[in-house]
Amino acid sequence: MDIRQLRYFIAIAEEGSLSSAAQRLNVAQPSLSQHVLSLERDLDVKLLERSPRGVTLTQSGEVLLSHAREIVEALEQAVVAVRQSGAEPAGDVSFGLPSSVSMVLSVPLAETVRLELPKVRLRAIEAMSGFIQTWLEDQSIDLGILYDVSAVRHLLHHQLMTEDLYFFSAVDAWPFDSAPGTPVRLADIAPFELVLPSKHHGLRVMIDRFTRAQGIQLNIATEMDALSQIKTMVSRGSGYTILAPAAAYDFVDRGELIMAPIVEPRMTRPVYFVRNPAKPVTAASREVERITTEVIRDLVARGIWRADDETGR
């Protein structure tokens, strides 16, 4: 069995006809038939059922088709990776970013990639962490950022930073007697109506974990999984929220929201860079990873992304 036979077999299965597959491959039909017969002899199974209307796969044929596609795709990916390894980084790189990360990272990252890697096309995809985890596992994307890697220990990951969660209020709705922006205790937040993501959202899972550990019951008035709507609602005085500063720096910058550190306990979460070791590493994805680290360091150093930088440790 060789790669050419597998390509021929895939074409026959997809066309459902030896003659159509022969035309597609520009191969004589008798030669194609001989390749199939050779495969069947080598594997000692029948792969095709022939009829006047064409061919259909046997159960053994279905099994071979699945593996054949994986093998041919893997070979094609290997060829691309080898060709790119010694050349200027080029090609597509897909990067899954949680909403709060995308808010602060996606634009400066895209601009830097565009300047430093002109032959690389970055595809930044904003999504909830659960989707990003799934896409990493099924190799739909090259790179991802996650907050929780407990369920993906089989994937390669390293910590980028640790960020605190803050309490957010509209400028004219600060609920405490203290000066706006003064640190607040988690227990003191509990009575106020909060706008938070729903229970399946990664941020909410983390907040619930902290509050359970402290025996605190939050007053969650509204659940909303859209980050922009949460910020808009809070800026209009229709509740309060808990977010990472990076997720709302735009509203704070415009003077529409006030943020305050949460203490007793301090609510922190790690931020991880993740990739699937089963997916070939291209020169382009490797360079995007390098640039991501550099951009994050710059954002943290300038105070745009409030976090403890872990990239150099």
C-alpha cells in the first residue's frame, strides 16, 4: 500500500464511479481498477461493491477511507511544514481568544503581525473558552488562550500572566461610602445587583468557586454572556459586575466605568497560552507565538493590561 493508491481510493469513494475518478485523476480506468484490486489483495478484504450505477464502499472500504484521508492530510501538512521551516514565515495562523483577552490583545497583535510577518495571515477568533478548548483539541485552530487548563493537560501550555478581577460600577452609581475606585471586600459586594455571565461561562465558574469557598452568596440579577452588553448595562447604572480590567479598559478609559480591586479575598486567575502537540507547528505559528509574548509584555508594562507578567519567568 502506498500514498498514490490511497489518493486513488479516496477519489473513487468520493466520485462513486471508477470512470469519473479516472477522469478526475487523469488516469486510465483499467489502471485504476488494478490499483483497487491490488489494495484488496494486500488487505485481504473487499473494499468496493460494483454495480451498473457505479461503486459503493463496503464496511472495510469505509474504514480504509477514514484512515486514508487522515494519512493523506497528514502527509500534505508535513510537506507544507517542511517547506516553510527554512523559509520566511508564511500562511494562515488561527488563534482562539476569549472575549476579555480579545478586547485588549487582538488589535495590537494583528497590527504587529501585519508589520513583522507580511506573508502571514492572522485569523483571530473571539469565543468562549469552551469553544476554544474544543477547537484546539480537534485541531481546528493553531493557537489558543485559556484561563483553565485542568481539563486539557494533554495539550501544551504555559502561563502568560496572572490577572486580578475587579469590581465595576457606573461613574454616578458608586455604591460605597468610600472614594470611587477604593478596594472593596468581596463580602461587601454581595448585596448589590450584579450582571454576570451565565453558569457555563469560564469567568462565572471562577467567581462561583471563590464565593463558595468564602461562604458568600452574590446577588446575581442578570445573566448575560455578551461582554459588550454587560459593560453597557453597568455603565448605564443598571447593575454592577466583576471582570478583569483588560475586558473593560475601553469603558474605563472613556470615563464610563469605575473599577476597584477586590480584596479579602483577592480574586486572581491565570492566563495560559495553549497549542495541540498533534497539530504540526509551522514557522508562521511559531512566530505568532513569539510576537504574542512580546505584545503582552508591552501591554502589561504600559499598564494597559493589568496583570503580573509570567512570560519571562
